[in-house]
Amino acid sequence: MQRVALVTGGTRGIGHAISIALKEAGHKVAANYAGNDQAATKFAAETGIAVFKFDVADFHACESGIKRVEQELGPVDILVNNAGVTRDVMLHKMTPAQWQEVIAIDLGSCFNTCRLVIEGMRARGFGRIVNISSINGQKGQFGQTNYAAAKAGMLGFTKALALESAAKGITVNAVAPGYIATEMVAAVAPKVLEGIVARIPVGRLGHDTEVADVVRFLVDDGAGFITGSTITANGGQYMT
Ligand code: CAA
């Protein structure tokens, strides 16, 4: 069945692949982005997917952004919280701004978007929410107290909302990708990254499509018995 899907951070990186996968699955997709107009325009032209600019860290911006999505495409039945940033630095050098930015964008966004779509999903008796967490929220990572805290927070958020939503036809799951070949991972110093890849049993970085395929599976109408789960896609780097 064709549904309306909102993918935050949906024009670049893993979100780019998720938006395309959901379109290929037959859904009407809204790809949110925050600032990179050039990438968003190129993405929209190449894919035919509608793009919506708003800051997921800002509740009121989400309110007007999601309203625009619903006016143009219809009520959001599928929500993928993918938007995220890193500000990697050891805690003893971390500024309050580096802490707050990551918590607000990566974790605060989940409250903002879910809060704004959950009442409609409950009223319609259907919803699929997928939160893109990270291997580093599961195992911790040097230089990422902010990011690991946000990504671990998403896992608790996922389970609590799954419990609240289970009786209403809404599933809430998390995907925890490992190191995927995206701009975010390319920003890690080459020497540091070399050491990380050496510890991935599959022997390579992941592909964005390998995460998108998990999301496509979780949002399918047939996946209604899977809720509160965290699915890892990390090449065997961390087994929970
Ligand atoms: N474990 C233990 N010690 C480590 C270490 C590690 N993983 N990494 C570095 N160290 C040590 C270094 O050897 C160094 O020791 P000495 O002072 O004795 O030489 C000390 O810690 C300081 O290290 P750096 O010189 O690297 O410190 P820095 O301040 O220049 O850089 C950093 C810190 C920016 C956090 C850098 O270590 C780094 O980039 N780490 C990788 C962070 C990472 O994996 N980010 C993932 C981004 S992608 C992503 O997050 C997507 C996803 O979901 C997976």
C-alpha cells in the first residue's frame, strides 16, 4: 500500500539511500534537509522526491515543516529519524555548544518529529517509526561522548515509544548502522579510520543501501509484529 514517508536528513548520506529505497517501495516520500540547498536541489532533480527544508532540532520549525509535508503529500504514516551530526572531540576539550548541538539534533529531533506525527498515527491506527541510531550508541566510541549519548538515548526512546504505541498499530524500531561509506565517516582522519576498518570483520565500510534495505523492511505493512527492536548493520563489528 502506498503511504507517505518522511525521512529526516533525507537528501544526503544514509538518508539519501533511505529516501530512494522508500520511493522504490512505492511510497510518497518527503526528504527533509537542514541547510545544504545545493545538495537538496540536485537530489530532488535526480530522484523526483520532494524536499522540505526545516531544522529538526527546533520544535516549531518541525511543526510548520511537517504541516507543509502533510498539505502537499498527505498524513505521515512512515517516519524515519535519520538526521544527525557529529562533533567528535574528547570530553575534556568539548564545549557546551558541541554537547548541546549533537543532543538537540540527533536526539531532540526524535521528540520533535514523533510528537508531531504520533497523534495522527494513533487516530488512524497505523504507523511505522524507524530511528537511525549507531553502533557507537551501543558500544561507545573514543571522542564521541555527545554522539554516543544521543544515539544510546534513541534506543531507550524507541523502546518506550514502542510500548506506548503497540496497541495502536504503530511500530517503533531502531537501526544501528556501523561505519558506512558516507561523508560523515569520510570526515574521520584517514589514519583513525584505517584502524576502525581493520576491526570490521566483513573487511570494509558498509554501503548506504545496506542500511536503507533494513529500513524498507521495517516500514513494510507486513512488519507489524516487529517493534521495540534494534537491528544492527555493522559488518560484525559489534554483536549485541
Ligand atoms: N582508544 C584509545 N586511545 C585512543 C583512541 C582509541 N580509540 N583513539 C585515540 N586514542 C589516543 C591516541 O593514541 C592519543 O594518545 P597519546 O596522547 O598518548 O598519543 C590520544 O588518545 C589522543 O588522540 P588523538 O591524537 O586522536 O586526539 P585528537 O584530540 O587529535 O582527536 C578525535 C580526537 C577527533 C576524537 C579522534 O580520536 C577521532 O576522530 N576519533 C574517531 C571518532 C569516530 O570514530 N567518529 C565516528 C564518526 S562517524 C559516525 O559517528 C557514524 C557512525 O554512527 C558510526
